[in-house]
Amino acid sequence: MLRSTLLALSLFFCLQTANAQKLPALIPYADSNGLWGYANPKGEVVIQPQWRSVNFFRNGKAVVSVDDRSGYCIIDTSGNYIIPPNFHWRHQWAGWDKTDLNVYDDSGHYGLADTNGHLIIPMRYAAYYDYGPLRLLNTDNPWHKPAIVIKKDGKAGIIDTEGHVLLPFDYEVVSLTMFSYLNPDYIFVKKDGKVDIITASGKSILGRTFDALLADSANRNGFISIDNGKFGYIAYPSMKQLVPFKYAYLRFVDSFLIASIDGHYGIIDCNGHKLLPFEYSSISPEGNNLQVEKILSEPMDKNAVPNAGLISIKDGSAKSVVFYTRILDAHTLKPLTDWMVRPDPFHRQWECGYGHHMAAEERAYESMLPRVTLDGKAENVYNKDSMQWLVLRNETQLGNYSIVSGSKNNYNGSPQYQAIVDRNANYITPPLLYQLISYNAQDGLIVVSKDGKYGILDMQLHEVFPFQSKEIHYGFKWKSKLYALVFNCACPAGTPSGGIATNYMSFQEFEHRRDQLPRDEINKNNYRCVMNTDTQIVFDFKGYKIESMTDEYGKTNCKGNVYPCFWVRDTAGYMGVLSPLGKVLMHDIGFKYKAISGIGDGLFLGPNQLNPKSYAGQIYNYKNQIIFPQLTVNYMQQAEEHIYNSNGSGVSINNGSIIYGLYQVYYVTTSGKQGSFYMNKDGHAYTNVNLQ
């Protein structure tokens, strides 16, 4: 059976050249003892299995691991060590920016090696972990030469690369980087539980010690100091305490400080002068603006029906309150919005004086907002080209872009423009007076909406699909012709955007809600269709539930591709692949299983007899033949090569590249043995494990 399976596969793949890619000269090879070596594409062992794990070769080098004690090594294509096991290499390339000491000897003494195995710094320094791994600091320090922070007899100090002591071993903590954004000559130290900033000679710059000093590289005018649980502020370069220790909380925002006293929040400048009264329950950054909140026992508008919450009192009772919020300009502190009733988003009860809890909640909420990176900082709201932009969503499933909205005035809830940008806020499209629905980078298509109608533009902003009333979800090409996936008739009640799903997550929500509808209701009017450029429906999905977009061989979306075919589920719950014209693809395996997923190259992971509802169990080919019938396959994925720049500088890029035609399989045998191996698209396994 296995032979016929492989024959069918080989005949099938002789017809496919679109994704053809030469396999690596050396492919990881697993033996029956769980050790790894390398074989050539024919399966002939070239380097005998001897390592616990291996990676693909790049530039003639590969990362392997021996055991937990030895850590990682680097080998050449003959299997010889470049970085040997006794270096205990920490899988960091010749100094991550040449700062981490990345090797150590059997005595635990650290040094620095490049990816050619050359020791740049001998292994003779003890580990120091209080502020990360042992570090080699560049010449931007008080001594203007490379320096290392190390520990000796439990105390921290600084030495040069020759071992000369630059700062005595008198401290619990030493950092040359914590306040270097202010001045590279500043050394942060902790001694006897107190912190200070000193010079190279050990003299205190501040003239006293503190419980804590909080650095903020975004604010170069000073830093926050803490003593006896109270917050103050020290200015730079005078190093004088301008704000006394009287506040329970301080946080830098722009050129001022958010402060808290007795659970109430306000704003002060860096001299301690009050800019905003202490009458708020919370103040937090909101993009380039500020969000302030009040909690009142009565609504501001007696005729309004507020969304009230509960806060608990120390005696165990509770009282009803109303949450109000508004947005302020971060520079002028003037209101940009009116007061709005704000629901308690997590429906939690807060203790009396819960301002700190509220700030934590706001930070948690803020961390979930979609963002782009601008000037090295992740932003949800940002200014560019005299406009203020709000990031509406980050697309990750069917692309790698963001949709933003903005106005030439400060954002007021009614954006005039939208644009598609990359993750660094660079324009993919210019600002447009359209609502942007989706973007297909692969085919260069933009779905837009205006005045209740939907159309498709190309990257030159030419109309390539006429505007019409049916909502377009995506534009794509099939056999060189343009099509649109649209909604037909009504969407289920409660679908986002008033019944219009406009992104991938809403797509999933739409399909989830379909699951909750009676089957005959789905067949009546809740379905999608494919439309051509003449706005004619060429296929509708009545009676089908769309699971995902796919290529014609069942491979689901990967690396941001928008594929033109569809994994669907029929009214009986069975899965198959349809072309955009409704043709059933791969008849032999289509609509035979209720749980199956396409891996690529006409290979599928589907159920076995023990668990017919599981997506894992057996590997199938497009002819519905089982490969390795004696195995239970838990997981299968395309092989991925981790890319490193392994030249002398040794900087790790830390990303991956798909190796087409090669797969990694994770399995369990009938005897209960677990393991993994690599397999090519023709079903050849790179292992000597008995898979029958």
C-alpha cells in the first residue's frame, strides 16, 4: 500500500512545478535512539546521528545541541565542531551586538566567542545575573574602553578586558547602562539596600541614597526617585530634587508628571506646580493624548441611563457608582471630548480608593490596542504629515499590515481619511476618503467602501471592480481573472458593524454565529457568494459554511497570502475544497471527513479510526491514501530554516524561511514511542525508525 501511495504522489507532483524548490543538501536525519544527524535528499546518511537536536545549515554552519549540560554548538558540513561542547555556548552569536559573554568553561567562567570559534575574550569571568547576563560594555563609559560588570565573592564591580579593576567590588548591583541615556559617565549602584548614581571614582553625584530610582529614556530632563514609599522627581543636569517626596505615584508623560495623592490623580509639572487638579480616579496616556476618569455616585445627566458599576467599601458593603471618561490634549490639557459614560470593561469590583487598580486596568486595556511602530515606539495613536492617526486594526491572518484612520484636526471620533500602512507606519496606500475594508498584497487589490457601496481598487488607485451595494469582503484573482467574495442577503443578528463583517476576525465571528443558526435558516439567506467584474454571481455558498481560504491543493493561509479557493463544510458537516467557481477540487479526499487540514503539496492531516473527529491522526495524500498507516501523527508542519548571519560579526536575524517540499512530522507509534522526523513531499522519511 505504501508503494502505491508513493507512486500516486510522484505522478501527482510531476505535474506541479509552481512550488518546486531544491531541497537542502543536508537534511536533519533522526535515528531510532532519538539522536539526529544529516542525510542528503536521497536519504543517504552523510553525518552520523549524534546530537539531541539539530538545525539546517546556512553558510556552511549549523547549530546543534549535545545535552543540557553542554548547551549548544556550531558544526561545519563535515560534522566537525566550530564551537565545541566544552564552550557551553549559550546560543548567542558573537556577542549579541558584541555585549553578551556567550561561552563559559567547566568552572563557570565566561568569555566571548565569535561564530568561527575564536575567543575574543578569554573565559575567566564569573557570572553576574542581577541585570541580565554578563555584559561587555563598549567604550561609551567613564573609562572610554571596553568594560565588564562582574561579581567577585558575591559583590559586583567593573573590570576591563585585561582583568584590571575599574570599580571596586563593593556593591550589590552595578549598571553602566541604566542612566547612560542621560550621561554615559553615570554608574548606577546599589549598596546596603540603597541606590545611588556615582562617578568612576566612586563619588556620589546625588549626594545621598534612595530606596529606588526609576529611569525613563523617553524623558531626558530627569528621573523619578522613591524614598519611604513616596515619589519625588530629580532634574537633569542639575541633579536637584525639584518635586518633594509627597506623592503615592508618579509617571512621566511628555513634559509633565501624572501624580497621585490619597487615591486621587492630577498632573504636575517637573517643578511640582499643579497643572490639573487632583479630582480624578485615573489618568492614563491614550496615544498622544490623555484619558481621565471620574467616578460619581450620581449621573451628570439625570435624564441619562448610565452604565453603573459597583465598588466595594472596606466594611464589606458596596455602593453604586457611575464611570465617566474624557480625552484631553496631552500638550494643552484642554478637553478634546465631552464627558462620556464608561462601562466597567471587566465587570470587577474595586476596593475603596482604587485608583491604582484603575491605572493597572487601563494599562492592561492599552496593551491590547492595535499598534504600529513609529520612531522605535509602539503607538496606537500617532501624528504624521500634519494629521493624527488612530490604528483601527492590525491584520495578521491574511497579511501583515494595519488600517489607520485620521483627520487633519485632532481625532474626534469622525475620521475623514483612512490609509493602509506597514508595521512601521509607512504608507502602503496614501490617505483616502474611503472606508478601507481589506488589502490583498499578493494581488495588489484594495477593497473600499463609500456612500454605502463597495468596490475594488488596484495599487494605482484605479477602479478595477465597479462599486455596487453588496458588501465585498476580499478581492482576489483566480486563473488571471478578478473576483470578489461578497455577502449576499442578510447577516446574522449581532454581527459586528451592524451586520457587516469587514475583517478576518469578524469573518470568523460571522461563521461562528452561523453555527448557532438552524441549518434551514443558513440555506435561506445567510451565505456568501463570489462575483465577477460584471457584478454577476458566479457561485454562491448557500448550504456551505466557509472554514478558511486556501490554495487549490488545500493549503491554508500562510505568510499573509490571500488564497483564491475555500475550505468549506457542507450541511452534513463534511469538509472539502471548492474553487471560486464552485468546482469541487480533489474529489477523492473532498467531503469525506469532518476534520481535516491541508498542509501543502497535496498532503493532509486528518483523523484516524481511534478519533474520527480529530484534525490529527493520519497523513493523507490527495488520493485519500494514508501514508505511514501504523503511526498516529499528532502534528505536521512545513520545515522551516532559521536564518542566521553566521559570518564573523555573528548577528542573529532570528527569523525563518519555509522549505517547500519538506515537512516535519511529530508522531506516536503503536507501541507508544514518540518522536519526529522530516519527510519530503513524496512521502520519503528521513529516519531509520521503523514506521510500519
